[in-house]
Amino acid sequence: MYTRREFLTQMAAAGIAAESQMHDAEVSSERVVAGKKQNMKTYQVAHANLTVSRIAYGTATLGLEPDYADERSFKESYTRGSAGPMAPDAITKGLKIINTAYEHGITLFDLAHTYGGGKAEILFGEVMKMSPGLRNNITIQSKCGADSKGLNSSYEHIVSATEESLRRLRTDYIDILLLHAHDHLVEPDEVARAFDILNRGGRVRYFGVSNHTIHQIELLKNSVEQPLVVNQIKLGLASCCPIAGSLVDARYADFSGIVDYCRASGMLVQAYSPLKGEYVWGRTLIDPADDAPLEFKQAAVLLADIAKKYSATPAQVMLAWLLRHPAGVVPITGATKPAHIIENCSADRLEINRQDWYALLEAAVKFQRRPS
Ligand SMILES: NC(=O)c1ccc[n+]([C@@H]2O[C@H](COP(=O)([O-])OP(=O)(O)OC[C@H]3O[C@@H](n4cnc5c(N)ncnc54)[C@H](OP(=O)(O)O)[C@@H]3O)[C@@H](O)[C@H]2O)c1
């Protein structure tokens, strides 16, 4: 476990090493904003003066050694704030990833106070420092409400974690701040007070939630003055699928009807882990293991067939499936390979028809009914 001082020292060292590698890696600070940029369709966020790309980039593994980007260590970094050392080439890689996402149309970047125990925000701040102008062209979303000790939506935590995020990110304001998950001990009046002070001080423009059910959102709305403009949930063909309406993941909470609720109340739905999902037999639905259940393999075959029909890849179809939903869903992709990022951004141009959309839903519901 690194102290903050040790970590920053390591970051600085990584920065010096990265600078000397930059020409070789063909990434320069200017290219993040000056490169030839491809457009992507956008969403206008309701109740906010904000337009975002309809695919977002998620930074949870930014700065981690590849060994630490696996599921177990990812959870470790999330819950305990420790995820091993900062990768020595973290800045070069981070620049390349953010550059690729931005050049292919992504303008919404998802961060969190907890990601990599702070590495993601620090790295993102470094990239923005090296890329003058980038800050004004993107939407920065971060999250608070969890720390190394667990969930915490107290006034003190929200304000202090957000101030720390701002320092790490080297920015004066966060565009959207989410509560990472529902804190069972939450006092909505405290959340309201924290949001007020951050909003009035110009530190946060808009607020939202993540992993919140309808009732949990309603509870907050009783006290919070600002509109809650986003709900970020695990959603996709390989995840528990609230689109299907009746599915309940007992390990979390009842998310039934959440997508329709968000649509009706003008909250932007963001779908995290849109490819990886949680029903993982093998790497994903894209590449199932031999011992995966029959229904999972059947869904994977259908996905591959539909992809072939559209001359697309399975990943693109999984993303286009989410984009096809009229609620206006933003998939948050976390690919670390630039080729994957480019492939995923092209899903913006893929439209799947009604029949294929329902065939995929039906196939997914079949394997999701099995205990994982
Ligand atoms: N609010 C929350 O509680 C919460 C929880 C989890 C995540 N999130 C957010 O969601 C973001 C994304 O999560 P995630 O990483 O699970 O998303 P994901 O994009 O579903 O999964 C990433 C995995 O899929 C692979 N992949 C991506 N594109 C691919 C493609 N075209 N073909 C084959 N494989 C591909 C990646 O491989 P490579 O790395 O090799 O490219 C990586 O292993 C996080 O970074 C975070 O911002 C939020």
C-alpha cells in the first residue's frame, strides 16, 4: 500500500520517463486536442445545459498494471484503494487511450474518487495538463460516496472527496458528480447540503447517482434541490438486465423498471460494463468458455450471427443494442486496447433492427435466469 506522498513521487517519476518515450510512442500532448477528430452522435442531457457523446469512456483501470486490471484486483482497488504500483508507462498509455477515445468521438469521461485508489484521477489530471484545451472540450464525470472504508454519503465525505478529486484532476470544476452507490445510512438532508455547497461554489455543475433504485432516487429527491441528471447502472446483454423489467439481482437490489423510470423522469441512463457484464463464463459473451452453460453459448452464437449479418463485430452489436433503446442509454466502455476503443466507437454508426434487438434480449434473459 502506498502513501499519498510515495504515490505522487512515483507518478512524477513515471511522468519524466513517459515524456522521454513520447516521441517513440507517437503521442504528443497537442494531439489529444489537435488530432483529426471523428464525430459521434450526442445526447442532450435533460435538465442540464450539457451535451455528451453517446458512448463514454470509463477509466477504472487507468494507470493499473495489466495484472491488476483483472476482476479480483479491480475490486480490491475499488474497495480498499490499493491496486498495486502505478504502471511505469502509465502516462504514455493513458495519453494514448484518452487520445484514441477523444479522436474517435468520445467526449464523456467517467472517473471516480476510488478508481485505482486515486490513480485514475491523477493520471487524467496529468493528461489534461499535457493537453491544453482538452478540458473545455470534454465532460468530466466523477463519483464520490465510497472510500477505502466503504460506502459513505455523509456531508463531510462528499465535500472532502470531491475537493480531493478536483485537486487530483487539476481542474476547477467537475461537470457531473455521482453518488457511487446507495449508502444505507444516508441522510438525504446531508447530501442536499453537500450538493448545495459544491454547486454554489462552482465546483460541480450537475449531480446524479449510480447503482440507485427507483426508491433510493425518490428518497434523495425529497431533499436534494438540484435535478439528478444521471443514473449509472450495470446494464447490457451480459449483465442483469433491468430492460427486461422483471429481473432482480438479489445480490444488489431491485432494479426492475429503472430504465423506464429514468426515461420518464429525464435521467440519463449510463450502462457500465456493457461488454464484460457479470455473467462471465470465459472472457465475455464475445468469447465464451467451453464449459459455459448452453444458454450462454447459444446467446453467443446468436450474437456472432447477427454481427456477421451487419458486417460488424459482436462487441459493436452489444453496444448498438444498448444504443438502440429509446431511453438514450450511454454505454461506458472500459477497453484498454486502442484497437478495441476504435472498434467500440464505430458502434455509434450501427443500427440494429427491432427483430434482432428482441432476439438478443430473449437469448440474454434465458441465461440470466440461471444462478451465476
Ligand atoms: N458505477 C459503478 O459502480 C461502476 C462499476 C464498474 C465499472 N464502472 C465504469 O464502467 C467502465 C467500464 O467498465 P468495464 O471495464 O467493465 O467495461 P467493458 O467495456 O464492458 O469491459 C472491458 C473489458 O472488455 C474488453 N473489451 C472492450 N472492448 C472490446 C472489444 N471490442 N472486443 C473484445 N473485448 C473488448 C476489454 O479488453 P481490453 O482492455 O483488452 O481492451 C476489457 O477486458 C469502468 O471503467 C468505470 O468507469 C462503473
